[in-house]
Amino acid sequence: MKYQEHRLAYVIPQMNYEMICQFRNGECKIFDFKPIIEKYPQFKELMEGDTFYRAYVDLGGLCVTFNERLDISEETLYQKGRKFDRKKESKQFMKELYSSIKQIRIKSNVTQKQLSAITSIPQSGIARIESGNSNVQLDTLFNYLDPLGYKISIVKK
């Protein structure tokens, strides 16, 4: 079988030692570095400081380089990465987020009607948010969560 290059266009390191890899052929994959970090001692260096986040595409797309001692081939990223569908991943994330905020309301013993009264979000809007059938603006989420004693923040996994 003939070797086929899968040159990289760019990579985006994620907070959980995963990396989104966009290939020049249009395919996008996500590669989990955690198993490599556990198996190969030299890759433990990725957990030091910001080494993992300094990754860049090198050699015309043939590898990702982290520093002068550490790199990984495009073929490894391609062969062992899983297909990454941005729309699907985003939709799943939003579904989980909406489910979580519904649980917050329920645990707070607040009904949709009560939340509507204190937030000025129509009850039908709250129902759409909680069902995942709405594309909610960030300020609406802040408005929903604030009276329940919650806020949205970005934290490292």
C-alpha cells in the first residue's frame, strides 16, 4: 500500500490535552495526547508549563512541533485521531449545557413560571432553553442563572 501524506493546515491545542487537527485535504480530527503522555516518558514534558499550547505545524505540514526536543508526525495525528465534526460537537455541548441549567433550576426548587417572573424571560423561552430547542444568547443565559445564584465561567479541566 502506498503511503499517503496527510499534511496539516493548522492545529488548535485544547485544555484537556486534546488537539484539533485541520488537514489540508479538508478533514478535521481530534487527537488525545493523554495516552501518549502516560505511555512515553518524553511526552510528559507536554504537561510542563505551556509546552503543549506552544504547538505549531512544522516541516510544511508534516509534523507538529512543541519544542526543539518534541514533535509528532502528521500521520500519527491522522491515523489515531478521531473524526471531529465541529457542528456535531457544538450541538452536543449546547445540549449538555441546557440540561445542566435545567437541573440547576430544579435543584433550586424554582418553577419555570417563577423564574420567568424574576428574569423577564417568557416561560415559553425558558421551556425552549431547557429542551435544547433554542439558540440562546449569552446575556439570556446570564439572566437565567443569576437569580439562581450561578454564573458562567471558563475553567481549566
